[in-house]
Amino acid sequence: MHKTLLQHIEKIVPLDPSEVSVLESCLNTSIIKKKELVLQEGQICNTLYFVIKGCMRQYIINGRGAEQTLQFGIENWWITDYLSYHNQISSHFYIQAVEKTEVIALEKATLEAILVQIPKLERYFRIVAQKSFGAAQMRIKFLFTMSAEERYHHFNNLHPEFVQRVPQYMLASYLDFSAEFMSKIRAGKV
């Protein structure tokens, strides 16, 4: 449970036994049921979620009332609304469990206290944020430079197991096309 996060941290920042103890004393795991929302538009996001097992997604509801998936969070990924979390402003997003998901939910006040006790974790969270930002930049690049079919094949080549794991309508919205178009691509009709 906490071992997964500790291994993730230690790939970036080595911790001594006393720091591991501090961290373990502050961390709790929880289970989020499939389709359960942990954040809704309009709420202030006070929590970072580290996915131990399962899958979550961040999405919006667009002007037509359709869900548009912006990000997935799977094992060893963090997911949150960084802008709402950092600025303590209302969120523009929803965060939902795609499947039954085990997470470490890290409240803002708890994280701030941990960072005072273990300052080198600032480096870990900076690197996590940079990787997340870089992934978001690449996603924008693919949306602007690839056709819908190219985006699907690129994503499928990178993450074939993931394509089988999530509902197709969520994957279609993440790749910015309709579920009907997804069916045509998968059937080889495009």
C-alpha cells in the first residue's frame, strides 16, 4: 500500500528511515468505488490522489453537455486539479474513479506539514509536476498535429493494455472524437 508510493518517491529522492516513518505516519489509503466522484466542478480541490491500483480520470462537461476526458490517472500517477489545489479556487473539473481504485489521498494541509518535516520532498513533487505538465503538453501537440485516426493508433501503440481497460467512450473523448468514430476505427472502417 504505502510501499508503492515510497518506491515511487525513492526513484527520485532517497529517504532515510526517520523520513520514511514520518511519511508513513501521515499516509492513509482509501478505496474509491467505480464511477464515484472525488471532485466536482465548483468545489475547491484540497487533495492530491496517488493511484496505487485502479484508474481515475479528470474531465469537463462541455457546452453541449458531453463529457470530455482530459487526463487519466493509473497506477503510480498523481491526479488532481492543480490550479484549484494551489490557488484554493473553484474547480472547473470533475475527477472520477473509472474502476474501483485504491489511492493515497493527500490533503493539502497534510502535504504542507510533510514538506516542512521533509524538505527534500519538494524536489519529488516538483519533478512529478514537471512530468505531468510535460505529458499535458504532448497531449496538446498530438491534438493539434495528428488526425483522429493517428491519435488513436499512436495511443494504442503506446498503451495497448490501457485501450482495453477503459470504456471506449472515455477513450474517444480523451482522444477528442466521437464514440461512433472510435467504433469505425476499431472496426477498420476508417
